[in-house]
Amino acid sequence: MLADFLIAELRAARAIRKMNQDEFGKIANYSGSHVSAVETGGRPPTEDYVAAIDEGFQTGGIYSRLLAKVTAFDDAPVWLRPWLEYERDAVALRACNPLLIPGLLQTEAYARAVLETALQGTEEMEKRLTLRLERQRAVFDREDPPLTTFVIGEVALRVGDPKMLAEQLDHLLKLSTRPRVIVHVVPATAGLWLGQSGPFVIASFDGSADVAFLEDHLQGRVVTDPTAIAALQRSWEIVRAVALPRDLSRDLILKLGNEL
């Protein structure tokens, strides 16, 4: 996806300049055969290669920045990588989680505690933790961040070590003051509600159809089928309807934090 886009852009850069592969490579001190291998997928576009292209053609570093996006999630599980690109490029994200603080909103300590339950003290756990924090930066720290809306079950705000949970709730409050971050809480008094069947995220884009992500104990999967997406959109409207408004949700988070 994004890697293919980078290769296509490098190929287009040569075509626009009406250069053959030898001529293009000479500017960056690479052979024409190397350029050919990159353009056909036989060699990956390395940091050194794209930096040489940027310098040779005075691009302002555009290809290096594209490569950084491609390689940012190299340690992600294979099943997760397609979703990471959707998540990073979305103009809006809607996430529902009945039992846990959604990953994009987790503090490092909370994320570590969650990951340790399944990946106790392993190297994989550290990779997943780093990845989770990188995902947060990719979403919230971009120039034009997406509109992110979260529906969280109240039980998620009550579970965990008191010190860790207090920090997490404070973090949640701070994030919720951002203009493009909306947090809703489904109060315990709501009883059974649709979102308790499992967490899901819906990503929206300019000019293309919504995509969703469902995650279970083993892994997750991207959902693109229009019928399934429509069902998840209806589910979102239902869980959003049983949640507290934004201001009342903040009040509840503050109240629970003060009780710790």
C-alpha cells in the first residue's frame, strides 16, 4: 500500500524528468540496475537510496519522509499492518471499547499493564508497547489530526492499580480537551449495551469508503465488506446513543479520578 506508493512515486519522478534508469541513478550515484531493482520491487528503497535521490534532485526530503512512514511500523504483526495505514490516513476514527481504555488513549503504564496480561515480560511485549505509542503519535501529532470519537464503558475507568489508573484518567481528561478528540462514557447504570459484544473501530476517509477493525484475543482483522461496514455503523449509532454526552462523560471521569 504505502510502500507501493513510494515506489510508484520514485518511478514517476524519473518519468517526469524523461530520464532512463542509468541517467536517473547517476544523479544519485546508483547504477541503473539498482534503480530498476527498486522500481520493480526486487530491492527495497533503503534510507541511503531515498536520501541520495532527495539530495541529488533537491526534493526537500520528500522521499525520506515517505520512507519513514513506510518503515514506522516494521515491528507490527503482519495481520495489523494493513490497519495501521488506514488508521494513520483516516480523517475520522470512531472507536468503541466496553472493557478497556482504547489503545490510542492509553498511557505507557496502562498499555504496559494491558500487554503484560498476554505477553508477560517478553521482547514481543516491548515491541507492541513501542508500537502502541508510535500509533498514538501517528494519529494525534500529525499536522491535520483526524476527528477521533471514543465510546468507553464505565467499567474500563474502574479497573487497574489505583496509581496507574489515576494517571490514566488524568491523561484521558487532558486528551478530551483537544478540539478533535471526543470521549463518551457509557455509565454502569445503562445495564447491558450493544458494545459489550466486543471492541471495534471505524475509519473514515475523504473520497473512499469506511473501513473497520475488529480485534479478539488472538489478532484482529480489517473489515471492508459494505454490508458488514453498514452493520458496524448502525452499532456505532446505538452505542453512541446510550453513552453520556461529552461534558457529562468528562464529569464522570473526573469524579472517578478524585475517588482514587
